[in-house]
Amino acid sequence: MKISTARFESKTFTLGNHLTQEQKDYFKKNGVIQFKKFISPETAELFITEFSKIEQRWLAEEVEKVNGIPLKFGEDSAGNKMIQRMCFTNKYSSILAEFLKDPRFSLLIELLAPYEGRIGEEEKDGLVFNHYINHPNSKFTQMGWHTDSPRDLFLGQRILPMLNVGIHLDNCPSSNGGLRVLPGTQNQGVLKLLFGKKQFIDHRPDTREIAFEIERGDLTVHDGRLWHRVEVSPNFGEKSRRRVMYVPIITGKYKPKSENSRTPFYHRFAKVITK
């Protein structure tokens, strides 16, 4: 990780068959943790192939929403339509569905203690695939500062802890943009959690933020109450490409989604999320 504050101790870990006390303490303090080589480069390529199959199918079938969640479309450098954010992909690939049964995901639930958690295979947006690329036709190059807590309020429920678990399918040094977080802000009060920054609109760097030195196959976990953003790549075209899988680990009442689910109200503001 690249750090911008002396109080933050930069470390990476390996996820074995249990979480160590050091890993739990590190996450509790910072609200974020990085595990190296969670999957192999070969497995990452397999997943990219699966996402490509789903994308081509959905484009051919002119799918616009999945379980009420809108897809995010853009164009590649040749002007061809592409899907830059896909949701519930685990429901359209046996390989991806099986991957979510990896017992190491269940270990991460301990990071929510004392809350009981579960892997959100059928809730929130399921297994999400984000495809960031920087070129004139792209609709998904960055994401402004935000916490995931306002979504709970929009859905008429109290703010509950959750984890965003990211599996990175490309090498992404901090110099190529990518995830930025403000460590420790998961412990902020409700007012700062909601109004500490202009949600999704503010893209400005923060002197307290930290970035990550990510290699293909790494896994990052961050608390949904943590202020985080995605920095645009300074590169263009293929050099800027960043593909990331995200699955939520959530708490609270079980609320699965289906093809009959309504589109959440907050998606009306989707145009301000990216530029």
C-alpha cells in the first residue's frame, strides 16, 4: 500500500485456513485489509472468460437490468457496446457460483464480529464485476468518495455493518488509479459517515487517503462504512484497464432479490457516480 499518513501502518497478509489475531486487529483499527495471491493468475483468466460470456449473452439479449439492478454500459475503443458493471453474475455462471463457496470467504465473516454475517449471493447486487477503462467512450473510469451507508437509509433500514470483498483480476499499482480509502473512518459518527464528503460527487484526493499496490489475484476487504473512492487511471486504453469482482458480506434481515425485484430508488442518482 502507498501511505499518506504516518499513523497508518502499511501491511499485506496471506489468508490461510483461519484469521490471525493480528489480521483481526489490523482490520478493526483501519477498516481495510489486503490479502496477497488469493487466486492464481490462471483462475483470474478463467473468471475474465466467464464474465465475457455473460456480457456477450446479455448484450445479445438486450438485458438492461438484473434483479432490478441496472447494468452500466459503455463502449470500447472501437465503439462497440460493452457492459462496465454487471451484477448477480454468480447466478449466470456455475464457475462463479462455485467460487463463492470457497471456505475462505466464510472466514472473513469474523471481521464483522460481534455481528453475524453472510455472503450476499442473492442480496444487494450479488457478485459484481466492475470493468474500469479510461478512453473517450468509457462510462466507468472512476467513482467519487462515498460510504455504503446511505443505501441502507434509502431502503428504509438502519445502518448496519457490511464488508466489500474485492478480488482483483488485473495488476493495478497505485500509479494506475484504483481503490483509495480513509483508514479508520468506519468508526466515525453518523453525521460524518453520511455528510463527511459529498457522496459520489467529490473526486478530490485527500491527504489522509491510502492507495494499494495490487497484483492480479489479490483480495481486498473494506468496511462499507469506510470512506472510499476509485481514482481514475492517468493512462488510456489497455494500460488503464482494471477488472474487479466484488461480493458483499452483510448483516441484518435476509432480503434476497429476484427477477421481480424493483429498482432501488437510489439508482436514479447513478449519473453522478461516475464521469
